[in-house]
Amino acid sequence: MRKTIFSTCAALALGPLSAVSPAQAEPRGYYEVSGVEADDMLKMRAGPGVGYRVIVGLPNGTVLWVQSCERAGSTSWCKVSLKQARALKGYVSSAYLRKM
């Protein structure tokens, strides 16, 4: 009985951790833009939310350095810079990042 209760409690406690996206679980490192529609681009914004101005559009395959991630509303936003142009910095949705 104790084993069953412990297993259930452990599953409930650890369950949300398994649903965390890679960018949230390991925020620092190189990530690749992935999952953007072929005729669209991931928008790098000046701040963590859709209300901020768009700095640049990033196609699939663009490599970014992720510094940190934070939640704004229902979206996790990551502070990033381009691998090939480190001075170009902004925020992107973590939903479109894949760990390299």
C-alpha cells in the first residue's frame, strides 16, 4: 500500500517535469529554429511577448544561443542571440527551438 501511494505521489510530482520543453529544461546552449511553416519565419522580438516589435524573421535551421527562458502569459520566451551575429539579440518562443 505504501509503495502504491509513493509511486502515485512521485508520478504526480514528476509528471509536469516531463512536459517541459527542451528550451525550458536546459535554457543555456545552442538551439536550432524548427517547426516554422515553410512560408513563414520565427519572429525575434525586442521583448518577451507578441506586443514587442519584431527585430528579424528567422527561418528553420537558424542557429541561436539561448541565454535564458521565462514565461510570459501562456508562452515561454527565450532570450537569444544569433550564432553568426552575437550582437543581434532578442526573444523568441521556445516552442520553435530544438536543442542541438
